[in-house]
Amino acid sequence: MTNKTMLITGVSSGLGRALAVAALEAGHTVVGTVRRDPAAFTRLHPHRAHARVLDVTDEDAVLALAAEVEENVGPVDVLLANAGYGVEGPFEETPLSVLRAQFATNVFGAAATIQAVLPFMRQRRRGHVLGVTSMGGLAGFPGVSAYCGSKFALEGILESLGQEVAGFGIHVTAVAPGSFRTDWAGRSMTRAPRTVSDYDDLFTPIRQARSAASGRQPGDPARAAAAVLHVLDVPRPPRHLVLGPDALRVVRAGRAAVDEDLAAWEHLSLSTDHVTGA
């Protein structure tokens, strides 16, 4: 693999950290964004690990960062928009302020980062944009509607973007992980307060199971990082990279459910056009 300059958001922990470590070990230069303590990241490599403090919801800061990296580190070959977190709670119990904050980071933060690097990639007629979505961006789950909604939105942006920039030599990949052994379900999870007892029977076991599984998920972040690095140097990288056997099962089941509805209600779908002469 040729050495690349990568910009990865959210490298303090989880998949972002694993991706940054794997990229550095493979000989790449990595600019990693953190919310605090940049020294902890730069210690990973004396010359090729560059930390930047960034809040991805600050659009002006995101734009300034992209320009600064291009000038002081080098042309960004790969963007991995990874920064994000989860919100847990039934939709009715999730305050709109919490929903807006979820979208501010997971959708608009990723969008701002992509828009910041895209002009440079377009001018060079090369580059690879990857956005970390989720199996919850291709199939919904009860109790994480805010999170799934944000990841569905990012999937849609990446799907359309890929078609817009393909002619410029820019690849776009949506990376949809399953359950990996990260802090996503632990300290990185925002939990909406419980207020409606009608949801207890459905949601209480879900919350308990997710908390119990935190730190024991089947996925290995290092193996996920290796899979992502693999697709960076292939001639035709995937538009969708689903990571983990659990994610494959969930996404396939979700798509099968859509196909079932399409078949069952095809007659109604076909009934909505204007009828000639009516």
C-alpha cells in the first residue's frame, strides 16, 4: 500500500483509535482529531502522528482545520469521518434537544468535515472519503431511534455523494460496523431518562442487555481497522463496507423485510400513476 496522509476524526478511543494506530503501523501519516489531550495521540509516533483539537460541530473550526492540515501536513488522501456517539432511549422519551445534539455530531459534524476536505480532493482529482455509519444506519432497532436516524441520514449523504464525485476520481465508502469492543455502549452512550412506564416491558431488557454486553462485544476493533485499510488500495473500493457477522445478519434481515413489503404491496405501489383518459 502506498503511504497516504489521512485525516481521522475522533481518535481518542474506539474504532477511530484503532484505525489511527493501524494506519500509523502501516506507514501512513495520520492527523487525528481529539476533544482534549492531544499529546496522548502524538505520542503514538514522533513524526507521523499529528493531533488536532476539534469539535466537529464547530463548522468554522472544521473548515480552518482542513486548510491548516493541507498547508502544514500535506494533501489529505483519505478522510475518515468517524467522530460520533450513541443516544439510547425510546423515541417518545428522547427530548428534541438530545435528538438535535445527536444529529449535530453524527450527521452535521461528518458533513462539515467532508465538505471541508472535498474541494482539495476535487482539485487534485483523487481521494477517498469514508464515513463511519453503523449497521443501525441500514436497519433500525428499538431504543436507539435517534442514533439510527442519524446513521441512516449519513448513509444517504454518502450514497448520493459517491455518485456526485465519482467522475473526479474520488471514492466514497460508508463503513457500517456491527457490535465492536469499544466504549460505544459504555461511557460514550448518552441515555435518555425513563419517563413512560408503557415502554418498560420492551425497553428495560434492551437497556440491561446492552449495558451487560459493553466491553464484551464480539467485534475486534483492530480487525475492523485492518479491513478498512484493505479497501483503501483496491481499484474499486466498496460503496458500503459492512463489518462483522452480526452486522451482516442485521442488514440482510432489514433488507429482506423491505423486499417483503415491496412484494406484498406491489399492487398498491403500481396503482398511483395517472390513468390515461381518466
